Amino acid sequence: MKVYQGNVVTENAVLENGYVGVRDGQIVYVGTDCPGNGTIFRYPGRYIAPGFVDIHCHAGGPLMAFDDPAAVAAYHRAHGTTSMLLTFYRDVPHEKLLWCLDRVKELIGRSNVVGAHLEGPVLNANFGTGSGQKQPTPDEIPYDAYIRSGVVRQWTTSPEVPGVAAMIADIAAAGIAPAIGHSKASFAQVKAAVGAGARIVTHIFDATGTTHDPATMGGTEDISFDEACMLMDDMFYEVICDSAWVHVKREKLALLIKTVGLDRVVAITDSFQTDGNEERDINIVTENGHEGLAGSKLTMDRVAANLHDAGYNAVAVAKLTASNAARAIGLNDRGVIAAGKKADLVVLDERMRLVEIL
């Protein structure tokens, strides 16, 4: 048995100078007393935390997941992401997407990849990179083929697209976590999507609410897609946590957590191929003469550090970067430091910067 000593971040507390016992890749002991026989590895003043879980990631550095899935996975593994969904956007053509899903299948069990996240192609045409292009309805894509791949674990659609509620029901019936986003759906449409099985909001406050329709009466404000989602029960909410808090203002993150609870918020990278400016962790693109966001250059260790810098403690950071994401997509064997769970562990310093992957 290997025994790790440090400030152990459990689901609800930090065990100062605690111990984690690991045997055959599984956690067998967590506590404040040193367990029996075993080789002890000590990390004084460091945090032993769950490995990061990223459910929304398109790229790693200069590489896109649709070109080199294995390299993207390895890039993020080196930054402490021990479980991840390779994410494929709406612009990946059908045959290419089938190839990608085959590559994902090859990586499961041999890497940190646990499945795929399909972000589209059934999305509102006016939200997100590539906006304004005609987007398909569910009856215009062979989505059964993607379900049959057996590797899709999360799938984002927009509730206002005709036929999406039935598609969400099919996705949920296949054991895939349906997500909603890139949307300006009404409260009723969001509620219908949740009734059909939607359980995740894709990067809330991003690629939504960027246009405001006229209110029902002057001087009033109608409910937005994001607000409608926050009123739903038992949902999870992705948040892109860049260092400048451009994607989501830190006050909005605080509002989200106050509204839905810390256990329902999932920090993600939404990492895309870099725009070449390595001084910032966001990507800026120009479309039709206007600058806009195109995901980030984040890694999950950077996300953890950004959350610390915004005032979140070690327990909160572990929930936001690991346990909540695992629960959102049904990975119930990991994401927390507890006996019986998978021994995916990282060592962090006092500012939640990555020190070592165990």
C-alpha cells in the first residue's frame, strides 16, 4: 500500500496532516491516523486533492481534439486532469465525427479520456462561434449513429430548436447526460427540456443572453435563458473560469452558487486551439469585423488557481473542479477522496497550483 500524507481535501473538510492509503489504484483509507504497513510519501503544507475532471474541452495547446485526440488528452493529463470528455463542436462534419468517436473509444481505459461531449450540431444558429449559419434540426442529422457509438457521455442542444425535446429524451434513455446551451429558450422551453431529461447547462452565461428581445412591456425585463435554468431543480451548471473573469464575471459565479448551491456548479476549461497570445488564457477571434470569445486556453490546474484567487477555499475548489463534474456525468467511482473511490489524486500548493500528479 502507498500512503500519502498532507492536508487531505475530502468532500466536506480538509484533514490537516491527514493520510490517504492507496492499493491497486483504489483508495482504501482516509483519516488522521497513519494506517498500518505501507510506504509513506509526505507532502507537508501541501494539499492532496482529487484529480481534476473536465467535461468540456475541445483542444490542448495548438491541437484540436478532432485532429489528435490522444495528444490533447495527454496535454491535459500533464496539467492534472485525470478524467475528461473530449468535446466536439457543431462544425465537425458527420464522417469526421464518427472517426473522432472511434478514437475516443480506443482511448477509454487507456488514458484519462472517459468519453465524448457533443456540443451540437443541433444548436441555435445565432449563439457561439460560427453563429449565423443554418443549423440542423434533429430530423436532419443521423444522431442515432452517435448514440450507438457508446462513448458519448454528454450532449448539448438548444431547447428552442424544433424537435429537441424528443431528441433529449432519446439521449437520456441511452444513458447520456443531456445538456442545454447556446440558447435563448423561454422558461417554458427550458422546463420542457428538463422534463425530457436535460441535466446540465453548458457554460452558463456564455453564448446565451447576448441578445435581448423586446420585453413584454417597456421598463420591464423578461426572464432570460440563464435565469430560467437557475430556477430548475437538480441541474448542473458549467462555468468557464478564466483568470480575468471574462467568460463569467466572478460576481455572477457568486450569484450562481448562492442560487443553486456549491454542489451543482462545474468548472470547465472549454479549451480551444490557442489564438497565439499566451499572455492570456482566453481566445479572441474576429468575425464580421467584431472581436469575440472562442473558448479559452485553460487547463484545469489553471482553473483551480483562478478559483483560489477569487476567494474559494480548498474544499470548494475540489467540488468545482472534480466531484461536481463527476456526478454530472455519472462517474460515481471518482472525484472525491473517500475509501472505495478511484485513486486519482493531485498535490496542490497553498494557492491551489499543481505540484504533482500522484
